[in-house]
Amino acid sequence: MLAPSTMNVPVDLALGVILPFHGHVGMNYIIGDYVPRAARGVARAALIGTTFVTALGLARLNIAGPGITTTVKSLWGKKED
């Protein structure tokens, strides 16, 4: 996280895949435990859509933007005028 941005590219790309996957797997178990059987199909379809949009957003942030790690670092940095 403290390295220059060019060294963060592999970490950013890995996070762009791992974070949506982790969220998807966890929410899938929550849906299986707490959503009634009749609504599970719709809930899982919404989850797939949400996971896909999240992965696309993180990919765009990594490819066309500053990347995940630089964005997170900017939350604690000084604002430039």
C-alpha cells in the first residue's frame, strides 16, 4: 500500500477480482439461510447482477482510473488545491 502506484497494479487487479468474488460467495450463503425459498431465484439473480456491476466498476477504476489502492490512499491524503 505504501509502494509507488506502478507497483500496485498487480495488487489492484487481484483486489478487483477477489473483493467481488468474496462478497458474492458470502451473500450467496446469506441468501440461502435467510431468504424464503420462493424468492431465492430472484435474490440470486440480483446478486449476480450486483457482483457483475461491482467487478466492472473496479476493473474500470483499475484500468482507466488511479486504481483501488491509490483511491483508498487518497482518503487519508491531503487535498490538493
